[in-house]
Amino acid sequence: MTFRNYKFPSILSTVAVIGTMGIALHFAYADESEDGVSKYQDNDFSAAAEAFQAAADNGDAEAQTSLGIMYLKGEGVDEDEKKALSLFEKAAAQGNVRAEVNLGRMYAKGKAGLVPNYGIAVSWFDKAATQGYADAQYTLGVLYVTGNGVPLNYKKAQELFSSAADQNNASAQYQLGLMNFKGKGMPVNYAEAYKWLSLAGDYDDAAVYRDFVSQKMSKEQVEQAVALADDWKQDQEQNQDKNSEKAGK
């Protein structure tokens, strides 16, 4: 909910009361949404859905998105793609990045009776990617690699995967590894390929491709690639520590 500070000197006391009530309601909705998250983590899906519904009815975008995902999966509620679509639309209208990504996927896959439309899907992915949401950056990068809804553009895909990978998105790290291994839009670079495939961990076929790459490298080159991955992890930890310090100030 959005609250504005109106300046009417003659009714300052009234405004103060309304403002206090508004803040109380805001925290009530937030509590309901957090309760839904807690219930969901406990696998109490029915209770989670009820909590999310209460917050969603009061315009909480995060709750609307979470409830929409539950309708997609049929968790705690009957599976209903149209209800999910409606909830995602409400949350996306408030700029919720998770809702924007899910809307994009529904348009791309033609869910809820929608005609598949990559153009609309890309517009939603782009909105979320522009806000720095890693999952959207990864998904949009895949479309640039495949040329679905956008012109084939390996350089753009690499930029998007890199942004997501720097947020520790394993899917993007895996894709960067493949691009370096296969030389997609860049020279083949086995050290970078091995680094990103190592960082991707157990994601998909990362281990399989790590073996392929290592067979083309000397023992020393593999050790160097491992060192690159370790350096990346150390840089990430240092950045997280700095961000934590800033947040604490």
C-alpha cells in the first residue's frame, strides 16, 4: 500500500490518526504474508494458501505472487492457471519481479488459455531483468541464445548470463560455461568454461561438461581454472560482507 503525507493544518490530528491506522494495516498484511511463507516452509500448504489469500486480498504483491505459484502447482488449492494468471497480473502491475517472470513464462508457454506470445513474454522478462532479478536475466539470456522472441544475439545473452551468474544463479553459470566451452559468440576458453561449470555445481549436466572440458586441459590448466573459481567465490564473500556492513549502518 502507498501512503501520502497530505498537508492540511486544520486537520493534522485526523491525518495523524489515519496515518497510524494505515501503518498498522500495512504491517498486518505483511504479517499475513510472512505467516504464509512460514506455513509454506512447514509444508502446511492449505494454511499457507489461506494466509497468502488474506494478504493478497489487501493488495500485497508478494502474497499475490506466492499464491499464484501455488495455484500453478496445485499446492494447498486446486490447480487453476487462470487464477494464477490473474494474481500475477495484479502483482506485476505493482512491479513485483517474481510476478513479471511468471507472467512471461505463462505467455511463452501459452498457459491459462493464452496464445503463446514470445513478444509479450520478452517484455515481462525484460522488466524484471532491468530491475536486476537474476532469474529473469537468465531466462531472457536463453531467449537470446535460441532467438525466440528476440533476434539471436550471443553477446547480449552473455551479458545477461554474466549479470545473473554474479548473483550466484547456477543456471546462468552453467550457460556461461557452455558458451565458453563451445565458443558461442566468443573464442573458446576452457579455463573460463571450467570455472563457471565448477561454480554451477550439480546443476543439470555441469559435472558431465566439466569432464569434457578437463579432457582438453592439462593438469596445471585445470588447477588454474579451479583457482579462478575460488577467487570468484572469495570476491563474492567480500562483497557480501561489505553489503552487510552498509546495511548495518
